[in-house]
Amino acid sequence: MKQRALIADDDADLLAILKRYLENHGLETALAADGVKALALASSTKPDIIITDVDMPLMDGFTLCRRIKESKTLRGIPLIIMSGKKVSEADMVSGYNFGADDYVIKPFSYPLLIAKIKAVIRRREKKPQKPPVLKKGGLELNLEGRTAKLKGKVLKLTSKELDLLAALVSNPGRVLSLTGLLESVWGYNTADYNNPHTVEVHISNLRKKTGTFSKRIIAVPGHGYKFE
């Protein structure tokens, strides 16, 4: 059975190009010219992945992302944000806070987009047999329930933030390389995509959300990160 992608963008020419390219790579593709139509299509078709532009009429990409992640029936669908603007770290953090799984910046490489699409779908399909509950120094990560608490207080982590923190906490004292994290947490083939900024943005966000606990996440220059 073919995997299904939903693309939302108000640029009709780009939609046509992406539809042709994705279908040539084995993906069934539905198109939406605005966020409202995209949300309706997501509800009716339950795609395997959503790729959305940020600037669209009626409902922008960030709002679409938030609405998808707030829905009990749609929240499991991974979402990639496309942006034509120069994106700052703050912009990327905002997108991840809304629940985005990844970013691509226009103009982007079509092979890179395909690599990212395949990676996020692969992550969604990879289900651990017995998801553990990790506990460390007041932190509790429930990987099955997808929840996080610190000293009894709920942490509002995105899916990738939860997975990244779990990878670090479950390997205390071990330096996890940026490449290794991109492969294990994001599911990327680093021969196709190897941008350490993806990890760095998520680490920065984790530090803001976990306060003094984040001092246990140690940066090892030139190598990666470890949890002490």
C-alpha cells in the first residue's frame, strides 16, 4: 500500500511540481491551497505525513501544525514545515513547539525533502516493543504515553524533544554524537542529511523547558552531548 502525503501551499506551481516529484517516488499526494482545506483533508484522508508552507491564507502553517497536534485523531501524523523566509533559531523553536517534526527552507533540494519525508515516516512506523518509563533525578519520561514530568510537574515537550531527552537520559555518561542522534532520534540517513543545527535547536529548547535540570546535559565540543 502506497504511503500518502498531504501538501499545503498557496503556490499552485510549487504544488504541481511537488505532487509530480513525490508521486514519482511512490507517494500518493493530496493538495491544499490553504490551512483550512489542509486540516479538512487531513481529517478525511489521514495521510502518513503533512508538508506545509508557513504563509498561507485562512490558516497559516504554524496554526495548522498546532491544530493537528491538538487533535486526538490526527496528532500522530508527522509534519514538515516549509518556509520561504530566512528562519532564525527562534522561528525554528516556535515551529517545533507547535509540534513540527522538521523544517525545509525554500528554495530546497527535492532529494533532501524526499529524504526527510522518508525519515519521519520511518520514525513513525518504528514502534518499540516495550516502551519503558525512564526515571532520573526527578525526571520521569513515559515513552508509551508520550508524557514527561519533572518533580511532578508536567513538561510540555514536543515528540522529538521527548525522544532526544530519553536518548540522553538512557545513556548516562556516554557521549552521543550529533550524527548518531540524527540517526537514532530523527531516523535520518546521514549520508543524505547531516545538519547538526537540528540537534542544537532541540537541545536549546530542552534547556529552556527543564531549567536547572538541563545542567546535566553536557555539550562535548566537536563530538556531541552527554547526560551526567
